[in-house]
Amino acid sequence: MTVSKPKSLVLCGAFVAAMVASMASPSFAFLDKTRFVAHLGVAYFCFHHWVLKPFQAGAFTTGSPQSRIIPIAKGGAALLFAYHEVKVADKIAKNSNSPLLQKLDGGLTALETQFSTIGAKLKGGHFDPADITSLSAATGAEQAVATGAGSPIKDVSVPSLPSNDQAAAAAANN
């Protein structure tokens, strides 16, 4: 079977155009669950590490106003960053075909709004314990939705790295 030169040029041109078009628009299905979990995990880490833990330790309420400003400002900045990460996760869930992400997407808008509002308050130096409590409840509600959808969210501890003394002793034994 022989193909004439104009037909082969048209076929080649169509193939090149299809390749360029496929590269121009990203596939939203590519690793969307992984990307969703990564962005939401970073958001939760920011909330948990720089807001919830210091709040529970009393860093926002004890001491002089000068000693509370730094933890409150850090918490505010962390919540605004968490807001951005939740917003990205929300966009991934909205564009995904995954039934799990579609189910989890429902509560993200409320979480997004709370992170933004409370983050701006904290960054401005305004602290209300009820805000942190409601934010903790909202993250717990999202965790309950995930558990109900069959994908429980588990807090995993990070393994500790050996100290210099332990590493030297292990090297000496080998």
C-alpha cells in the first residue's frame, strides 16, 4: 500500500498538531489523588504545627503581649499558606473524576474560608480561642468524611534521625 506524498504530509501534520495539543493542556487525572493528598497534607501540617500545637501549649494566651505576638503572627502566616494549599487541593478535587475526591471536595470550601478568615485575624494580631476550636472541628469533620468514604486519615509519626554519636557508633561497629 502506497500513500501519496500530500496525504503523508497531512497525516504527519495532524499527528504533530495532536501531540502539541495534548501537551498544551495538562491532564487533570494524572496523579490527582497523590497531588490532592500532598497539598492537603501540607495545609494540615501548617495548621497542626504552627497553630493547634502552640494554642494547646498556651503560647497564644500566656505571657506578656510581646511574647505572644510572634506565635500568633506565625500562626496567621501558616493559616494563610494553608488556605492556599487547601485552595489548590480543592481545584484538584473539582477537576478530578475520582468519586473519593468528589466526596471530599464538599467540605473543602468551608475549610478554605475558615483558614483565610482566621489566618488574616491571627496575622493581624487578633486572637480568639473559639476560632482555633472551630478550625480544629472543621478539620475533624473533613477527617470524618474521608473515613466515611473508606479512606481514613491517619496521623503518622516521623521517624527520628540518629544523633551524631549514634551514627558514629554504628559506623564503628561496621
